[in-house]
Amino acid sequence: IRAGVTGTYTAGPAAIGGVMEKFATYLAAVDGTNDWATVKPLYDDAFDADCVFVTADGEHDKESWSGMVQGLLERRAVASDFEITHQDGDLVYYQLTVTVPGEEPLHTKARGTLKDGRLVRVEPLEPEQYSTMVEMAARGQ
């Protein structure tokens, strides 16, 4: 995880770092070579069972979002350039790039809400970007 974390720490910097380290490990597995069987345990470790993912088209629960991740994996997606840009209490702001062969790279910025050692809500700063990610995943299925 690259530094750049600022703000107040209600859970303490070590706790925040641990949660985001799980997320970074999950993202690192989205490297264009891994399948869902490899990535799923890391996904489950990074996101709370009740996690909500926001798109411009509405909210997805963890189970439905996993289908999107599987679609990206089938298309050999790569997640890269992950960086925490800001932290304030239980909110963490970050950016990353998702690249799928044959598609324009998707540079996203999002806010994650942390709870009990996992992400419980993921909201892109531009929700249409996550809608685009869902569409990219679906094109491969």
C-alpha cells in the first residue's frame, strides 16, 4: 500500500492499514492470470458479508458483485496502481486502474467504509465508472 494516508484515525492507523492490506492483496490477485477459485478467498477476506457496492444503476450486494468480479477475471482483467489517497475515521479514499484486454483502462476513485476489519461499503466518486465495470464484465460472459 502506498502511503498518502491523512486525517484522523478512529480505529487507529494499524487497524486501517490491516483492512486495506487485505484489499490490496485481493487486488494484486486480479493480475490477468488468476481464476475465481484463487481470488474468492481474498475477496471474502477483504469485504464484509453485508458489503454494498454502488454503481450509477443502483446497489449490488457482495454475492452479485462477485459475479461481476468473475466476469472480469474471465476476461483477464488486471487491477493496478492502487493507492490510498485519504483516510478520515472509518472512511478510506483510494484510486486504482482496471484494465481489460480490448477495453480502455478504467481509472477509478472510490470511498470505502470500514467495519470490523473489512470493507462494508464501496462507493466510487463517479458511480458511472462502476456501471462501466459491470458492463465490461458482462461482455465477457
